[in-house]
Amino acid sequence: MNPGVQPTLHSRRLLDQLRERIRYCHYSLKTEKAYVFWAKRYIRFHGLRHPRDMGKAEVESFLTDLATSRKCAPSTHKQALAALLFLYREVLGVDLPWMTELGRPRGSVRIPVVLSRIEMAELLSCTDSAHLVVVSLLYGAGLRLMECLSLRIKDVDFDRKVIVVRGAKNRKDRVVMLPKPAIAGLKRQLAYAYSLWSADRANRVPDVYLPDGVAIKFPRAGGSWPWFWVFPSPGLSMDPRRR
């Protein structure tokens, strides 16, 4: 395969082709859902016409409707544009040189809201014990919500007092400091997670999800303690892409 040449799509339906290409590019499930949503909305907006039969005028009218009639935020407008650009370029193989000519609403620059130490202490005091560790890590380590909930046991290093965040924004790893006030609660959380992991192993519950090709390289990793979740779900779940 030549560099930059995408493999042939095997799905027949357009939205399935979109999902197939997104997964080939290793985009997140959140991005996949967003792009499929905007593709559906674009097609319905134009009376179920196939995107291949539409072009600049149709894309422009759809985006204009979002910005004017729907009063969508600039970030929403940008996401819809990115979804359509991916659909045309990566799935339909249609280059869109006119995309650069489309008007894009400008985002507002706002001052972020930052809680004071007293306000944060009050917030933590009102947080129930089940969520206190999560909130403490979000504040003390600067983690995003899904970064925190996706932590594995091996990502927490108590000796060096750091947390390794894997595949964060733009699929980049980073290391953050483990806040001292959160250590005791985090250790209790790991003890709870260990009890669930032990029960899963005793009951022969299927292994946890592993990213990319890890399951092929290390077939037993999914059932090992280091790869278990720091914040496991109390119930079993299914792969949302296979439902």
C-alpha cells in the first residue's frame, strides 16, 4: 500500500463505511458518534440525498443553517464541518478545495472560571465518598473526566507519586503528579477494585478491554491485575461498538 492511500472499504452502507474508516484511523468512540451524527443530520437536512450527489452549495447551506437558524456555538459548527470534511475526503474520496472558502463563525474568548481554595474545599466537603477520589484527581492532578475513569492499575505509581495518562487528547501520553491528599482515598479505591478483579477471575468473567493490538501481542494481559481499571464499573458492560 502506498503512503497516504487508504484501504478499500468493505461495508456497503455509507454510515457503516464512515464508521469503518474512523476505526481504521483510530479515532475515539466519542468522535465516531459525533461524526456519524453530523453525517445523518446533513443527509436528512437535504431530504435523504446521497452526499456524493451534493457539493459546496449543500454543505454551505447546512452549515449556514446551523450558525443562523439553529444558533449553534462556533465549536459545534467546527465539529460539523470536520465531520463533513472527513466524510467527503476519507470515505467518498472527494477532495473539497472549496472548503477553505466556507465562512466559519468566530469563537469568543472568555475568562475561565477558577474556584478558589476555599470554594474547592467546600465542594470537596459536599462530595459523597463514592465520587470523592475522582473529584480529587480531577482537581489535584488536572485530569479530564474520561482520562480519570480510564486509568489502569499500572498507570498509578505511588513510589514516584505520579499518574501516567495514556492516549489523552490527540492520542498523546503525559505524566501528572499524584496529589498527596488523594493518595489514601486512591489506595482504598484500588483495594475495592482488587476485590472486583479477584471475583471476576474466580467467576471466569471475560477480560477487560485492551487498546489497539495489545490483546494480540499479550493475550493474557486483559485478565491481569495491572491492566484492570482503577474505577471499574459495578456491573458488566459490552463493547459499545459491537452492540
